[in-house]
Amino acid sequence: MSVEGGSAPLSVQDLTIGLRRPGGRSVAIVEDVSFDVDPGQRLGIVGESGSGKSLTLRAVAGLLPRGVEVLSGRVEFGGRDLLTMPAKDRRALMGPEIAMIFQEPMTALNPVMRVGDQIAEGPRRHLGLSAKEARELAVSMMARTGIPDPARRAKAYPHELSGGLRQRIMIAMAVSCGPRLLLCDEPTTALDVTVQLQVLKLLEKLCDDTGASLVFVTHDLAVVNQTCSELAVMYAGHIVEAGGVKDTFRQPRHPYTRALLESAPDFDHPERELIPIPGFAPNVADRPSGCPFAPRCGYVRDHCTEAVPPLEEVIPGRLAACFESDRLVEVLA
Amino acid sequence: MSEILDAPATDTAMVRVSALTKSYGGGASWLSRLGKGGPSTLKALDGVDLDLRPGEILALVGESGSGKSTLAKILVGSTTPTSGDVSYRGASAPSHRDRETSRRVQMVFQDPYSSLNPRLTVGRMLAELLLLHRIVPRREVRAESIRLLNLVGLEEEVLGAYPSQFSGGQRQRLAIARAIAVRPDVLIADEPVSALDVSVQATILELFTSLRAELGLSILFIAHNLAVVQHLSDRVAVMYLGRIVEVADTREIFARPRHPYTRALIDSIPRMREASVNDAFELDGEPPSPYHVPAGCRFHPRCALAGDACRATDPPLLQVGPAHLSACLKADELAAIPLPDPAQELP
Ligand SMILES: Nc1ncnc2c1ncn2[C@@H]1O[C@H](COP(=O)(O)OP(=O)(O)OP(=O)(O)O)[C@@H](O)[C@H]1O
Ligand SMILES: Nc1ncnc2c1ncn2[C@@H]1O[C@H](COP(=O)(O)OP(=O)(O)OP(=O)(O)O)[C@@H](O)[C@H]1O
Ligand code: SF4
Ligand SMILES: [Mg+2]
Ligand SMILES: [Mg+2]
């Protein structure tokens, strides 16, 4: 299932997402975001709440909320630009080729349709299954996400299910057609850790077996460590650091990444104090000039507020957008 | 079942529930009257006893769908139990709460999207609450609202915004600000930090700790992230399929789990460093249906230690050590199996 000709299944280039205001002025929320995901690769996106992770995923899926638009950039899937292709073609990709698992399942599920029927809809439409076959597939997908008594639960409406069950319905729906690209927005936060482990293994297996690529947005750094090989860290609408997960966690080269790691609880180090990042995240409408992290950064120097640091390779395999990256050499315990 | 609770004879609990059950569905279904399609009642809570002590942070963890949110909703009075009792400071809580009782017990819901009124600006939402419960005089409403927003890491300028204009994590912070605005005694927080980035999460955890220290707030904290639970809570209660199967102090429960389900949870925790998942206690088998709770120990079909007695006896929650309760017949046997040492698993 790999893509020929070296073009990654997903290649995002200089993506800028924002609001177009009356009078032609526009406000960028996500700015110049670029990343590639290879077949079978699993990319984790972490970062500040409100930094644009969900909007980035939604832009790839073509599901931006009303009023929010892609202002510039390219989103290529298997070599074709999703942003310029006819809407009909793009819609046809959603489900069989690209699937998305949303952060808030309640808003993505149809409240008046039985969940089993919602899962069966895709396979019936895209895989040409009969209604009966699709229903059976739906029940077996539900079983694979660890839903107890799936045949009976298939007949439930979303409001009759617990948060974790609803989230697994979404996951079953997303993987039911065997997509090549799976976009996950916090897919496991509502699950207990035993089910989370089961779901993460299911996603991993899908990637390993079919070469599907995964983009995984989460706040749980331990889940990223366990599931993803690649990492992108977002702050205020920008990717500020990118590299391998293990290396980056060991030795972050952007002060924001480092601060993030220092504020995260680590089960194996319960005694470690959690240090929140001081101050507030910048408002998208008036970002500070220069580095967006400068007002909260412990490494800040004068030049940081004068220009925006570009995202550059700081060590082999690692990109960071920080003028002072060379000073971050400490290895975290 | 009160002899198994290790509280002193005088009732010192802020909130206590005893023999609580909650069933959904049932009698109304024509299929069940015809005797077809199996039982149609779902037992979300099947005999729960728990107390929340003054000024403590009690974590409620466990299986998805085990009844944690249901218990929380009963505690704040937004749903009624099928049977059993809820008492607040020793007095039985009426099923219809007056304004004062509902002010004292506040909840942060699991899904902040559906719990915020989309037609109210943040400023209006907070002002209405502060005035309704006479928290501050009218002229101080704005200042108090800003103070609350700052407490949860938001700035003054969000006062004029509507819930739809916020990201998931920002909405969750609004829900927390709204709950603490009315200065409750008890906060029931249903996964309050799972949608937050770790820095904001650290701020909220610090906020909970200081609210407890300064206002004596008692907090029931529902969470799946056990690293967060370990960090924040004083005690942990573990739920499985409508029952509490283990309760102990935080340090104790993670060091010496005495129920195999707790052990499976601990062994499934994702780790920040190496991937140290231990397969021995990985749960296999179908998770049981809440429509057909297994006979005997409800965990036996998935339990690595299950024996004949487990299939026959439904184990009660009993004291297995100082301030440590477990509903496992083989709690002692489990204690003899050491936890993996993550340090030894590094390659
Ligand atoms: N429909 C909308 N209209 C206007 N602004 C929006 C809209 N949706 C999101 N935003 C803004 O865009 C920014 C990015 O939002 P996004 O949902 O992508 O954040 P996120 O990184 O996913 O955060 P979280 O971790 O909290 O989910 C936020 O500051 C938010 O306020
Ligand atoms: N209104 C309802 N009608 C029917 N069943 C319900 C209803 N609300 C909850 N349930 C069922 O009751 C059980 C307990 O649900 P609850 O939401 O309390 O679980 P939970 O422990 O909070 O799970 P999670 O960790 O996934 O949020 C689940 O099986 C759920 O499907
Ligand atoms: S009672 Fe038996 S089946 Fe139940 S948890 Fe203990 S060992 Fe396992
Ligand atoms: Mg988001
Ligand atoms: Mg719940």
C-alpha cells in the first residue's frame, strides 16, 4: 500500500489557517505549518491548548469550522493537492482514504441514529457491502475496540453510552474502511488505561499491517512516547520543534518543549514537582513581535523579540525555532 | 455494610453514599416483557459505598463505563439513584436539592462542550452565578469574574466571548471557573484536566491543591490518567462494572495494589520514558456486559488469578490492610506477586 515515487501520503506545506475578516483583512491562527508523514509512520502533535492542533487536523480533513479558512499553503495526499481538488473528489476520499477521530465525540456523532448504523454507513457506501454485511462489520469493529456486548450496543443511541464508549464508536467508525491516513484528535483521553492500551495497539496494528499513516494529537506525552515515532510541538499556531519522540523527550531543543516536559507528571517520578509555564499564551490576534514564546521563556535574550526565529535543523534529525537552541543541551532525567 | 468502612463512629464524611444502585432501562421494554432479547436493564451502579472526607482529594478511577460519571451525577443531584442513600455532612440529601445544597456541591462535567450555555458570554455566565448566589455585591462582579478567570489561566478579554469561540481545553477551564465561582464545599470533577495541555493541567492541579488548603474544599476527582491521580490525590477508589473494587491511600494503592483489576490498570499506564507495559496483567477476554454481570466475582472472566471460589462467591469490599479495602478473594496471593520495577526494564 505504499505510495510510489517518494511522495509521502501526507505532505503539509506552509499551511496558514485563519479568519477572513470583512474588508479583506485576515487573522492567521495557524501559520506556516509544514510536516510530512510517511507510509506506516506515526506522528504525534502535542502543544499548548489553543495552539491550533485541532484546526490543523481539520484543515487536512477539509472539516474546518464555519468562518475558519485555509489562507495559504498546500496539503498533499498521495501527491495530489487536497485544497485545489474539486470538493466532490475530496469528499470521496473521506472515509475510505482519510478518516478522522474527533476530540469531542458527542459533536461528531448523529444523536438520532443508532451507533451501529453510523459505523455501518461508511463500509456500505465505500466498500460496497450489503446492509447486513456492513452491520456485521460494524459489530466486529466495535468488538475490536473493546466494547462489551457489541451486538447489543450497536443498537444504542449516543446519549446512552458513556464517554469512553462513544469515543470507541468514533474509532470503530474511522477504521472501518481501512483508511490510508488516520487523523486522531485526542482519541484515547476518555478511555481507561487498559482500553487505551488496547486501542493504541489497534491503531499501531493498522499502521503496521496496511501501511496507514497516523497523525495523533494528544496532551498525554506518555501516550505519544508509547505510540508515535515522530513528534511535532506546537505553540501559538507554529510548529516550534520537531524530531524523533525519544530523542526530543530526552533532550528538548526548544524552551517550550522543555517547559512542557517539566510540567507533565511522570508516573515513574511521582516526587518530581510539576512546574507550570508562567504567564498566558498569546492571543492569536496580537502575537508578540519576534518569538511567540519570548514573554514566557526562561532563555530569552534581546534579539528574541526582534525577529521570528525560523524552524531550522539544530542537530541532525531535529528542527527547532529558537535562537537560543544551542544553550539547551541538558539531558532530562 | 457500614462495618467495613474505616471511618470513626461519628459521621465525619462530607459526602457519603451507601448501597447505591442505578439501573437504566428495564420494565418499559416490550422485548423484555416478551422475554426476548435478554435482560434489558443495565446496572450502572451495583451497590456502591464510598465517603468523601472533609478536605481530601479522592480520585475515582476505573474502567470506561463502570459508572463513575453516573455516581458523580447522583452526588450533585442531577440524576437520582434507583436505590441507596446519599448523605451530605451526615444528613440525608433530598432528591430535590434546594439552591443552597446545590451551591455547596458543584460539578465540572466530562464534556465541557455540552455543559456551557452557548448563548451566554463568559462574562454574563459568571455574573449571573455570582449574583444569583450573592457571592459578591454587584459592583464587584467584574473584578471577581476576572479573578476567577485568572485562577484558571484565562485573561480578562475572554469576558465578552461565547463558548464556541474557545478550544476544547479553554472551555474546560471555563467550566472549572464556573464551578468554583459559587465557593462550593465539595467539587465533583469529572475528568477536568484530560483536555488540557500539561502546563495548564499543572496549573489546575496546583489550583485544586490550593483550594483544598485554603478553603478546605473536598474534591472527588474522576480521571483516567493515573500519573495525574498519583500526583494529586490523597486516596484512590477503583471502579469496575458498577462496583468499587479497591480503596486505599494513593501511595499504598500504587505500591501494593490488592485487586487484580487495579494491578492491570497499573501495568497498562503509558510511561514517559521506556515502553514498560507488562503483559502479565494485560486484560484479555471480552469485557463483560453491564446487562449480564458475571456471577461470582464480576472480574473473574478476565482475571489472571481466578479460581473456583471466584466463580462462586461475589466478594464484598473488605479490609485487607490499614485503610486498605479490596473486593478480591485472592488479595493476599496478589500481594505476593511483585510489581515490575521500571528501572530494571531499561534496555
Ligand atoms: N470556530 C472558531 N472560530 C474562531 N476561532 C476559533 C474557532 N475554533 C478555534 N478557534 C481558535 O483557534 C485557536 C486554535 O484552536 P484549536 O481548536 O485548533 O486548538 P487546539 O490546539 O486543538 O487546542 P486544545 O488542545 O485545547 O484542543 C484557538 O485559540 C481557538 O480560540
Ligand atoms: N442515560 C443512559 N441510558 C442508558 N444507559 C446509560 C445512560 N447513561 C449511562 N449509561 C450506561 O451506564 C454505564 C455507566 O456509565 P458512566 O457514564 O457512569 O460510565 P463512566 O465510568 O463514567 O465511563 P467513562 O470512563 O467512559 O466516562 C455505561 O454502561 C453507560 O453506557
Ligand atoms: S476475586 Fe478472584 S477473580 Fe476476582 S479479582 Fe480476585 S482473584 Fe480475580
Ligand atoms: Mg483541540
Ligand atoms: Mg464518565
